[in-house]
Amino acid sequence: METTRQRIADALREEPRTASDLAATLSLPTPAVYEHLEHVSRSVADGDGSDAGDDDEEFLVAPPTCRDCGFDGFDDPVNEPSRCPECKSERIDEPAFVIR
């Protein structure tokens, strides 16, 4: 039986996903998915052999982007910001994650 983090990692090996996508697929609250993503990213970076992937994998993040001004330099890309630090807009596209 796979753990939640293994299921998230497997989904990210298939295609890029947002935390909301993963939450809907795995029936989890979105904040919990972000917590799991932090651990998955560290496991991939450490080359942890406990997942089905190989040691050459990378955890990649397409950063959140402001739909109004295009800002994408958020401090923590593995998080969903509530507003843009540049224009203060709340129209932010979620970050997307993938393991390649």
C-alpha cells in the first residue's frame, strides 16, 4: 500500500500538477498537499531511494504567477501566495509541480 507522499510523487512523475489538482485527485485538503509537497521535494533532492524514481530525478516548480502584472519572483514557490507583492492583486495562478 502506497503512502500519500508516494501517491503524490507518482502523480507528479506522470505530468505537472497543482496542489489543487492533487487535492482533488487524492481527496485531501489543499494545505495538507502543500505540506506533503515539501517532504516530497526534499526526498527527491536527497535522492531517497524509498520512492519508485531514480537518483537523477528533479522536483521542478513552475512558480506562482500574478495574472495582473506577471510577477513570478515569489520567495517560496512551494506555497500558494495570497497576493502579489508588486501590485497587491489576489489573482495569482497556483504553482505547478513535476518530477522529471
